Amino acid sequence: MLRKFIAIIFLQVLVLLGMAISHYAVEWYGEEVHLKTAPVDPRDLFYGDYVTLNYEISEIHLSQFKGKRPPKEGDTVYVLLKKEGDYHQLVSASLEKPSVMEEDEQVVKGRVNFVTRQWDPQLQEDSPLQSFHVLYGFERYYVPEGTGKELENKRGQFDVIVKVASWGQNLSSLTFIANDVMTEWEARDRVFEFYKEKGIAVEVNFTQLTNRYENQERPVWLLEVVKFEKGSPSKMGEAVQVAIDAKTGEIIAERK
């Protein structure tokens, strides 16, 4: 009985040791992937022990997916990234691991957390799939004591380095960039406020932050919106894309 107990403890120790070795092996031998998070609300840093990080590659539009069937919740997905400038940008996502064709490309592995559908005002029904949200396993950041107070009145993003190897991927380091870029919820609130002044109800179906807009380097929030004019039949609406300057909150454009 004692031998069986010792064997169980020994196996548990081996498992923990293997996990630790795997983690450090990724750190030592993995390839660097340079990412930027979605804008972070500094209040999350101040009031919690940790902050959940959303990356610019976390929300993937169906147009960026390659596959015979659309992804569903719980699916393993492989996301192909290509380095452009200082950061790796999303190229495509698929259910099968793609081949890396160029030196500046990397593949990260994730899991579909949830999918998003939107109301199609033309077909008068929900679209099969609009976008999907991916978890990569490096979304949680524990806030060092005193850091939250330092960042309390600042708004910005995290500059993140992830190490990727064939057997795993780890968050290696991150740096806070106080670039005053508005959060997704601030962008949504700005859209609701803008249309409320016009007496128009809206529904926001998809949001994406881009650092390049109309051939200019500038942070811009792109939101896919359905407008419901007063007096229109139930669920009738007009789909438009709204562009917002991510620093000033200015509505730059509204396009069908």
C-alpha cells in the first residue's frame, strides 16, 4: 500500500517536472512572436490581481478563415501570422496546421471560445457566422504589486512577446504602452452616442482595431453596425461600417 502511494506521488512529481521543463524549453528554444493587445482599461489593472488580455488576433472575421466548414465553439484552430513592421499580423486561420512558407511567418495554436452571428437586414435572418473569438492560452497577466496605481490614469496597450515552439507556446514578456488608444467598449459607446443624437437605434455586430487606415498609420476602430430608423418595421435595418479615430473618438466615415 505504501509503495503504491509513493508511486502515485512520484508520478505526480514527474508530471509537474515535465510541465516545468516544457515551459522553460519553449522559453529557451521557441521562436519569438511580437503581438499587441487590444486597448486595456487601466481600471482593470488597478482593481484586480490580474487582467485578461485580448489580442488584435483574438477576434477573427470569417473572411480571414480558410476551410471547408466554418469553425465552431471548442475547435482547435491554427492562426498564420506574418511580421509586418514591428508586429506579427494575422494572415489567416484554419482547422489544419498550415505550412510556413516564409521566414517572417509563424503559426500559433488556439481554441475557438465562441462564435458571433449578426442579423442580416436584407435576408431578414441571422447570418451563419460573422466572426469567432480565439483563446491562445496566454491571455492572463498577473499585475505586479503597485503597478496598477502607476497606470491608473493611463490608457493604452501591451506590447507582448510570445515564444512559440512545436510543443507549446508561452507569454515571455510584456510592456505597457501608454498610447491613449480608446478601448473597444469606449468605441461602442461612441457609436451609440453618435446615432442616439440622430434618433437612430443601432446594433454593433463586429469590432476591429487597425493601425493603418486609408494608407495612413493611425489607430482606427472599425465597427460593423446595423441601423434601425424610427418607424421602420421590426428587425428591418441598414448595415454600415463605421470608422472611428481611436484616439480622438471622431467618426471618420460611415460606409455601406
